[in-house]
Amino acid sequence: MLRHFISVSNITLFVYYLASNLIYLALLIIALFASLRHRRRLASIRLEHMRTSPLAPPITVLAPAHNEEKSIIESARGLLALDYPELELIIINDGSADKTLEVLREHFQLRPADVLYLPELPSAPVRGVYMSQNEPRLLVVDKEPGGNKADAVNAGLNAATKPYVCVVDADSILERDSLLRIMVPILADPRRVVAAGGIVRVLNGSRVRDGQLTEVRLPKGWLEVLQVIEYLRAFLIGREAWAAGNMLNIISGAFGIFRRDLVRAVGGYRTNAIGEDFDLVTRMHRYLLEQKMDYRISFVPDPVCWTEVPSDLRSLARQRARWHKGLLDVLWPNRDMLFRPTYGRLGSIGLPYMWIFELLAPVVELVGYTTIILAAVLGVLSREFFIQFLIYGYAFGTMISIGAVMQEEITYKRYNDWRDVIRLVLYCFFEHFPYRQMYLVWRLQGFWQYFRKDFVWRPMKRIGFHGGDSKN
Amino acid sequence: MGCVSNMPILMAVLISPGTPGRFVLQAIVVTSAGIALLLFFILGRRGLRRRYFHRRDLRVFALRKQWEGILNGSVPPESWRRHSLDSEIVEEMLFEGMEAAHAAGQREEAARLLHVLRTSGLLSTRMHEASEYGGWRRRRALVALGRTRAPEVVPVLAGALEDEDLETRVAAVRGLGGTGLAAAATEMMDRVVGRGLSTPGLTLQNSLLQCCQGRPEILQPYLRQAQGRAREMLSRVLGELATPAMEEDILLLAADPLPEVRASAARALGVARPLAALELLGELVKDKEWFVRLRAVVALGSIEDARVIPILIESLCDENRYVRLRAAGALAQMGPRLEQIVEKVIETRDRFALHAIISEIERAGGIAHLFGAISDPNRRVEATTTLLQALKAGQEQMRTAARGELRPVAAMKPGKAGS
């Protein structure tokens, strides 16, 4: 009986693993073509014309900040220095316990401006709205702590006045032309393109001056470098490829642009969502598909947002557990979208992929470990075969990661230093052990926390990129 | 991605005695070859690119030294056209030079550079690419042709407007816009109005703006014929470029049944400021569409005339919060008349209007001006009365808030939501 179970389980896992490999290979190939197409399209676009055009649609940049006193001024200055003809910046102070508001008040000479706020979308109570005396494009919304980013962004959306909203993390750095670049698909087809996501990359290790990135370097720590590879894989392969089929259902909370009327139409961010970015985009898909609207949600790989990633295991574990909880928190309520014709490709391909190869991956992995131990105990483990398959799995995973590095190399090439590229490639060989196993545990923790209804947001330890010229 | 290298899955698979071992071995070989190829590609490409840029730098220095000779023909084009890299560098240098010359208004220099493009055959090569090639190469050629600003490229670019591929049409529109020529505008508008050219509106509008700059009258005949979306689009361009001489057309636009067109008319009135501007804007601030009213208020704010004050005060009581905010912002900029403005706003008995104006005055640093007026013996009585009334109104508002009718921050009347 047990032997039979192991045999069935083996076949299932074999098919699962083969399918996941083939899918990822297909995604890599699609992403490569999509990137090349985008690069060629860019050759016929002159950003300087957009930069000076009086017709460019105005954008509100929403930057929620929670205990960001170290970096908020740098961030605000960086965001205000973005190249875009008409820009409004709203910083939402989400009940910071530090001096975030005081620092902003002092630097930007904030004054209360009580007339601007209309609470149409749900959020924790707002304590005050402030306008700057020396920067007319800046508005600060000070609110009670909402416990999550969604709550803060909703408060910002209530105060936003422009037709497009760009949601960023206050601790992230946007490249100067990133708004112009992320608007490229929207300007090319404003009726259909309702949202666009940009690429998020790892800031750790790079040099920052006055809120602007001055030198891109690979981080020193192994944990951060492994995250660089993960980010490259997720954005340059995963998102690029899914967006090519209009099935992109995550626009990173660190950098994405949305049509404001549509965000309001779907009720803004769900304030109790754990993965608010994934949740919003899924609900937007649902709404637009139910309305039978012809639309696109795009991914643009060149407008770069640089963000600080966890540099210690504890913070990383918390972040990854939260991400996995977020995944479950969105997929479960939207399970009715699966395989229903109304939801098109998203319902029949995109979401099933998320269920099978993202959400359930740690469970399958755990079953795999259990089965191998059982097989060893029962003496049915073929050692030779085991080693062969181990090598194959290792080689395939490495190939996909190096594929992501190659995608970066042939398209955007941000790491100019040879040593950085060599280190990046080398780390592709070393990410399978023990990092993968730790990642499995963190994701299982995410499941555990979700089922225990443990939705507390746990802060991440940050270094910050404060100071005039600092190395992050 | 988490599943890509799921070791346990592999391990589980291996325990089945019937699993095809040869397949796994083949997979290992193929995957290892894939890794080797990728590594070779990454490192090889880096090396090649490094060499390429080094070589390019050297050629740029060499060609810069010969630049005058290239321009006056003493260095014959054959000598540098033979090498594709040299050709590419010279073309880019010519384009950059032409753009700089146009920006600086140096027409002769621009003409000299264009002459080199023509005599060297670079221009005809690009025209050939734009006519005969397909895909991205054609699109790149179309945009490059736009940078030349040569009249002879207009028919080639216009021809590409007929292409079935949207991206090619967009590149053609961008190219035509780049020329900045009236003929290019005419080609675009002929197709927009006559044949329903389908390209993204913003790209087309930007190109038309570039081509109609300084000569908006070429829009007039098309605007009269255009209907629907074409009319909306052309009126938006006119809104940026209108002159007082176009008053008659603006008048027609202001009465158009399409709200987008009326909004553009408001913009045009603010830009051109014809004699009837105030009267027309006074009508448009009462429009049923909030964005038409908003544009009208913005236009009024740009007109320095005391007669706009009562109209803006009326807009301060608008049902739309964006209109109110813009009106308050415009009024707050009218420094010397602030106390009269505040007084008149008090007379409206609209607490939201008062709140908006005080907030905007404060933001614009006008509160000090009001206090300054108090210290002026001639204006003290008037200013003090105004401030007292404002304070009284503020207290009234606080009392209302305390009664719970008004949320302290959300200072909005029920039903006065912004659209």
C-alpha cells in the first residue's frame, strides 16, 4: 500500500516538476522576445518630446511612509525630481511612531490644509492634510496607523487629484525618467492600457546621493545577492512573460501606475489584504473582464525602481512568509475565477499557474522530502537515479537563473562592473542550498500563520539610504 | 519560480525503479550545455561590447577631427560611408547638430548639415529603409527621417501612415511631428479628418503641436470639418496654440455639443485671451460638465483682470471640489485684493468656499499680507473687519464640526463630491 502510494506520488511529482520546468523555460523565451520587442519599440520613441509635452496626462505619486524618518527627505526629493511634465506627490504618513512627520514639516515648511481630503475609500482616520510652503506639488496626509500599506494608499487615493496614480514605497528610489518610461504603453494606447508595472531592483550595495542613484553595485552580503537573482528572475522573466499574454496579476507595490478612476471603481485597495498589490490587480482584472472591456495591464521593464531588501535572515523570513500569506489571501477569495470563460486566459492559465506552481509549491516540495525519506526507509530509493536527478534539477534551476542574468545583460545591463556580473553568475550556482530550503520553511510559515489568522505586519530591519552621499 | 529547482520533487521521482534514467542523463547534458552557452554568451557579449565601444570612441575622435572636412566636402563621403560604423556615427552627429541648430535658431547651420545628409546619400538611404523595409528597421528609419526636418521626407512618412501595423503608423506620426513642418501637419490632418487615421491620440496631438507651433491657422479648416473624436483631438491642439485672431473659431468651439471640445475652448481662451475671453469663460464656468468648468477656472486664473474675481468667487462655491480648489488657488494669487476677496467670500456664506480660500491664502503666504493691511491706517478698518468676519465664520465652522455635522478633515458638504 505504502509502496503503491510512493509510486503514484512519484509519477505525479515527476509530471509536476517537468511541467514547472517547461513552463519556466517557455516564460524565459517569451520574456526574451518581449524584451527585445520593447527595446526596438523604444528606438522609435523620443522621451524628450514627452518630457516637454503640455498634453502628458498628470500623475499623482503616492508614497506611504511608516517610520521613515531616516530616509523620507531623500525619498521625497528624489520623487519630486522625477522627470515628468505634471506631477503631484502625496506622502502618506501612516501613523509613524518616529519623527517622519516632524522631519517633513520642517524641511518642506508644511502647513495644514484641511480642505482637500474626501474619504471616499476606506482608511484609518486622517489626522490632518498638509501642504508645503516651498514645494507646491507636495501634499502630506497624516493618518492614524492603519496596520498595512493598503490603508495608507487608500488615504492617498482620497486626496489624489490627477487621472493617473503611481504607487511607490517611500523607501524606494525611482530613476529620474522612470515615470516617462512607465507611461510609454499608456500613452501609446491610453484607452486600453489601464495599469502598468515597472521593474523593482535591489538597492543594497549601490551608491545614493540626494535621493538619486549614482552608482549601481551588487550588494556585498550573500543573502542580498541571492535576492538580486530572485528579483531578476521574477521581473525580467515572470512578469515580462505574463504581461505579454495580458495575464499579469501582480504589479509591485513598490512601483506601479494605475488609472485612478478604475482603482476607485474597484473600491481602492482592500485594507485587510496582506498582499495588497496582487489583490488590487486581480480585482481590476475581475472587474474589467466582468464588464467585458478590452484592456491591457502592461509591464515595462526599463523604468527602474530601486528598493532596499532585507539584509538579515529574520527580516527576510518575515517578508517571505507575508508574501506567501498574501498569495493565499488573494487566490482563495478569487477561486471562483478559475476555469470560467468570463475570466478568459487569466482564469484558465494565469491563476491556475499561481495556484499550482506558486501557492502549492512548498506543499509539493514538503511531500517530496517526505516521500524521499519514506523511500529511503523502505529501501526503494535508487541511489544512482537520485544523484542523476539531483544534478538535473540543480542544473536546470541554475540555467534559469543564469537566463535571467542574461536577460539583464542583453537588455538593461545595469551592472557595469565585470566583477559584479561574475559574482552574480557564480551565485546562480550556489542558491540551491541552503537558501531554497530556508525559503521552503518561510513559505510554510506563511501558510501556518494564515491558517492561524496571524495577520500582524512585522517590520523589516532597514539600513536606510539617509545622508548626502551614502553607500547602502 | 520556487518550484524550478525543487530538489525533493526530484528526489521523490528518483525512487521509482521504472523512471527512465537515460532521459535524465540526456536532460543533464542538455541543461549543462545550456548553462555553458549562456555563460559564453554573457561573457562573450560583454567582451564584444567593450571592444565595440572602445572602437566607436576611437572613431568618434577621428571623425571629430575631420568634422569640418566632412561638412565642407573636402573629406569625400565615400571615405566614411564605406564603413557602417563611421556612417552611423556621422549620421548621429549630423542629427544632433541639426537639433541643436534648430533649438538655437541657427537656420543656416541646420541647412548646412542637412546638405551634408543629402549629398552623402545618408538621407536617401534612410528614405529607402522607410519605404522598402518592414518592422522595427522601418520604424527606426521613420523616426530618423523626422529628425532631418527635410521637406522631401514628408511624403515618405505620410506613406507610412497608411501601413496596417499600428506601431509603424505611430512611428510615422512621431517622424512627421519631428519634422515640425506645416506640410507634415497637413498630411496628418488630411488622414485624421478624411480617412479616420487610427493612432493613439496623445502621440498624434504631440506631433500636431510640434508641426503647428507658430502657425495654428492651419488647423482651422480641418477643425471646421472634423467630427467626433477627430474634433476633440484637434480642438485640444488648438487649445494649446490659439491666438486672438482665432476668436471666431474659439467661439464656435465654446458652444460645441462635445464637452471635451468645450474644455479645449476654455483652454484656448486662457492661452489666446481674445476680447470675448471673459464673457465666454463666464459662461463656461457654468457648464454642466465639471472638467469644462475646471478648465475655465484655470483659464480665468491666468488672466490678470479684476473682472475675473466675481466669477472665480462664484466657482469657489462650485459643487466639484477640484473646481473649488482651482478657484481658491487662483484667487489666492491676487495679492493686493485679498481682503476684498475674503470679504466677498464671507458674503457667500459658504463655509467650504471660505475654508478653501483661507487655506490657499495661507499656503500662498497671503496671511501676512492681510495682517499688513491691518497695519496700514487707511485700510485697517476694512482689513480688520474682514479678518474678524473670517474668524467668526471659522468659529461657526468649528461649532458645526463639534456637532458632528462635518468631519474635521473632510470639509465637504454632503453631495458635493468631486467627480
